[in-house]
Amino acid sequence: MSDVPSDYVDQVKDALEHLQDLVYLRGHPLARGTGRDQATKDIGSARALRQMLLDAIDEVTPPGPLPSGGRQQRIRQLLELRYVEGLPFREVMAELGLSQSQYHRDQRHALEAIATILWDTGAGEAVGGAAGEQPGAISGGFPELDAIASSNEGLVDLNQLLQGVSDLISSIALKRQVSLSPNIPVTGLVIPSNRTILRQLLIGAAEFILFASHGGKLVLSYGMMPPHVCLRVTYIGRVDAAELRTPAAQERLAIGRRSLHLLGGTWHMEQGANELTITMALSDRRRTLLIIDDNHDMVQLVTRFVSDQGYVVLHAGRVQEGLRLAQTARPDAILLDVMLPEQDGWDALQALHHHPDTKAIPVVVCTVLGEADLALSLGAADFLRKPVTRPVFLETLRRCVDRMRPPEGGGPARSEPSEAVRSPETSRR
């Protein structure tokens, strides 16, 4: 391999992560290597860069059969899933059955191979040391963000997030004489995500605006645009357009874009005469499973069952705690035990079935009791009898989550009960 600068490899990585974003690619430093006039930063240069990257991917992973399970096959699948299809890296790891360290090793090998191909063809010479000059391009990458993105996952209370970010940037807003207003609804929203990345995302967007403004009002808010949750930073007032183009401002913008990309989201900035809004749509395709069960061994077992299925697992040991989590986190499915202290699972099932925020969530009753008919009659989507095996559990979960439910009316759409309902012995094999 040629001695390709690490900064150039990082530029290749950034361009691949925005492979379908032509507006972003037309201002990318690598677009200078396409041979088109970059003074206009036209869409043609973006298309040429995208094709150049796709050709390099084909050269690294030529079409045709490859040894099953070999590294070359993994690299081909990694490049296709991560960059051509645009899947979040956690989902790629799960799909390929890779550990985090394996994923990053294979990813780096693939990126260096693609960078070498482009560099050897002369595409890198046109770039030179110009990394970071174009708006939104990332110079040198942000490995710290990549590392943080693979940890610290959990539930994020968006009301607390907005209030916390507002407190952090309040002194900057005061210096700029900007009125700061977090728009916090009475009914909050809790989502599975990475709190550290989300905080940095909001801080970066707010600082990008604040350092180019004086006076006016800054509003932090969020809202639902199903299936997305949108975070918004809105400034009402006049901004210094020249300040928005400074290297410091562009770095804040690049960090924000990078943070959002790690969460699988999209970024949109809209500027009017007296208003500037940055909207960040979170498009995290991970699913959430809520377990309402006071048996910690069962919780640990089910957590192991779904560890490679892309689920965030929430746990409640009491009915009231489970109902609260169901209403705030809106999980994709609920696994409910019947034998619970204080209130039992039948109370929980009825409450979930009749509450407007939870009635569409499929509930799988999982208990030692043989009460399948009662569970289904009270609105359960399916029934499992303990003990349960991993294949039976995963198939039941998949069927319940994928099942279409009616928008109105009583109860979930019916299908045949799982094999575990018809034959309890199945789950004991």
C-alpha cells in the first residue's frame, strides 16, 4: 500500500458516510479530485465523487463468490451495509456478528484500502492539505465521538436533556445578550439513545448560533415527526453571516453533524431574514423491549437472548414503574410477568391495554401459570410459559413487533398463538 496520510483516510471515511448526500459532497475536499471545476461546487462534482467512491468499493471487494466467513467477505458486507445502505454501525456489527474491536479493525482496513486506491489514481493530489476548508467537511475526524458512541447507551429524558443543555450554555447566552428559552412540555418523552452524544449535538448547534449572534432569543425544543424525534435549536434575531463561516464556527458545525451521523440522524438548517433553525431528526432504528418482572434472573436471561438483536432493554420490577416506563419510553414490545408484588400482571395488562399511549404496544405475557386464554382475552399479543428457550422467545418477539395493529378499536390484531401457547412443553426442550 502507498503511504497515505491518515487525514486523507479520515476524509474518505467522512465522504463515505455522506455517500447519498450530494449537497454535502459537492463542497467536500475530495471533490477536488474528480477533475471538475470546484469554483462552482456543482452537483456534478458531487455525483462524480460518489461514483469514484463506489468504484473504489468495487475494486476493494470485486463482485463474485468469496470464501464464506472470510475477511474479504466481511469487508465487502461491511462496506455495503455501512456506507451503500447507510445502516448505523451498531446494526452492522449485529448483522455480521462482529465485536466492537473486530468491526473497527475491519472498517479501518477497508477505509485504508479505498483511500490507497484513490490516492494512487491521483485523486489525493488535488486535495493536498485542504482538509476542513469546505463547510461541513471534517478534518482529521473525531475518534473521541466514535468511541463514546459505542458506549453510554440507555434512556434519555428529553426534558432533562434540554434543561441541562440550557443550564450549560446560559453564561454564553448571557454574554451575547441572548434570551435563552428551553421549550419543555408538561408531558415529557424518554428515548433510547446516547446522552453524551445528544448533549454534545445540542451544545454544538447552540454555540454555532450563539457566537454569531447578539441579542435576540434562542429556543431549544423537540417534537415528534413519526417515526423520528426532532431536536430543534431556533434563533430569532439577526446573525453575523461572516461569523458563521469562520473556521471555529465550521468546526462546531462539523462536530454537530458528526454527532448526529453517529446516531443515524439527519441535519437540516434553514435561515430566513430574522430566524435561523437547526433541526436534527433522530433516526435510530434500534428497538426497545420493556421487561416487567421482579425476577432478576429472568431479566438477565432475556437480556442475553436479545443482546445481538439490536434491542435496548428496560426493566421494571413493579407494575406502577412499568406503566410509567411504558408511557414515557413507548417500547416496541413489553414482556410481562403475572406474579408481581403489590399489583399483579393482570392489572398491568388491563391498564396497558386501555391507556391511549400504550394500547398499541404488543404485550407478551410470560409466566409459570397456564393462563394463555385469559392473557389473550385481556389484550395480550402472545403468551409464553416459563421456562422459555431463546429460539421460541425470539420468534415470538419478532412476530409481535412485526405484526400490524389496528389504529383504532380494541386490542391487538389476532394471529395464531405461538407454539409455546399450544404446547407448553416446547419451551422446556
